[in-house]
Amino acid sequence: MRDLITGLHHVTAMAADPQSNNDFFTRTLGLRRVKKTVNFDAPDVYHLYYGDETGTPGTVMTYFPFPDIAPGKRGAGEVVETAFAVAPGTLGDWAGRLAAQGVDRRRSDERFGAQRLVFAGPDGEALALVEVAGDARAPFAGGPVPAEQGLHGFHGVTARLRDGAATGELLRLMGFRETGTEGAITRYAMAGGNGANVVDLEIVPQAPAAQLGAGSVHHVAFAVPDRAAQAQMRAALVEAGQQVTPPIDRDYFWAIYFRSPGGVLFEVATDEPGFARDETVAELGTALRIPAQHAHLRERIERALPPIRD
Ligand code: ZN
């Protein structure tokens, strides 16, 4: 099944306040909001997407802001850290920028030889910047962060599990290769692909179960080019015993979902049709887009959603 999956597609997490979420990802981190829409299953809740200029798969962090949600508790069975790639030599400037904006800097460390800066998002979620040489993906140049320091997209995610064997086997089926272990972290990576190509498994046998809430990652999506590749991947996953949903139309991609053995919700999403499906590239993320099945509720939805100031 190698070569079907090209890396990560998006990471979706929960937030409390849409305004602080928007400000953090667009101003502090300098990503572009590429879509402002609503949750398919709860259309009175926003679904905000942040990424590069066009929302290229492998760059897209998405959030469901539920204003009354309690904070999540980190634990086993979830993604506990999301990492973005930045150019070598930029972490010093980033540390200054984050400090000036009052961001909770947690630590600087090194993992598999790469320098990292770990900090908290607005809901306490662990985010990291990782210095990666030669990342050809262009950062969004239209935000407040100088382009040479901008985020190139995801480097990868870290999932905390009590046992990594079955998830490792699944990742191998999905085209990842185990590349090394450092302390509690075992790295799975793929060569080439879209650049968002690292999944680190942090094995903590005694970890309490994660509790979903604000700051929790809801799921991680892996990218396939198109629906034919998705169908092939789905067949392989079913053959391997995974319970996989049928393909679901998410307007900007087609998605299949399954619960990985360690408890993390996985998705496989298509690169097509992309975020410019219903807005021009210049307009991406500006107007509230409402999925067709909820279009008749537009007035009610617009009244219920808190406005977001750009
Ligand atoms: Zn998703």
C-alpha cells in the first residue's frame, strides 16, 4: 500500500473561543485562514481552517470552537502535540515573537537531531516548531510573520499511546517506515510525499486515558491524491480488520474515518477538490461558507455564531 498516502492532510482540534483561536493562528503563527465554515454535524459551531495560501494538504490545522467546552485532559489515545516545520536558524526569532505575545513557552528541545520549540496554543494545546532544512513548501507570505520565518506546513504529530505495536503495524500498512527510537518516542516517517510526513508514537504504558475538550486534537487526517487512491487504501484497511466508514463528502475533500488501535481517530482525506472549490484563492476564508445540506439554515446559523473580527 506504499505510495497511496502522501503524508498528513489536516489535523482537527477543539477550541473554546473562536476569536482567540483565529487570532492565534492567523496573527501569532501567521497562517492564512483558508475556510470559515461550520461543523457538518453541529452547524451552529464554526469549523475554521488555517494553512498556507491555498490550504495545501499537509499544512491545514482546523478547529471546532465550542464556546462552553471544558478544557481537555491530555492522555493516552490522542495526538498530544502538533509540530510545524520552519527554516533552520529561525527558532530564536520565534522564541522572541512568542514571548512578546505572551505565549506560554514550554521548552526548547531536540528530537532526532532537530531543534524544536514547544509552546501552548490558546487552549493549552501543545504546538511545536521544528527546524527542517530544505523544506520546499512556501509559507504563507500575506500574514504578519516574515515569509523566511513562516510555517512551511506540518512536520508531524505526536500520539501518546499505552502500547505502540498495533498502531505501528497500521502505520506501516499506510506507507510509513519506523525510523528510530529516542526515549519513549518511536518515529514513523515516509520519504518524499507532501512534506508533512512524521508520526511520532510516545509510548507511556501507565498514561491515563485522554479526555476530549478544548485543546484536544479530535482526529488526524492523512492525505491521498484522489478517490481512487482512497478506495484502495480503504480496501487495505478493511482487509487488515479496521472498521472504516464509507467515503463522506466534506465539500473540500472526501473523508473516511477509522479508530486506530491505540485510540486515535484517523481519517484518510483526498487532496481534491480543495478549498478553492467555492471561493477564489484571493477570497479564501473570508465569507462564511455553509454546506449545501444546511444552506436553508443560513439565517439562523449566522445569528447563532459569534462574529469573528479579522
Ligand atoms: Zn478531518
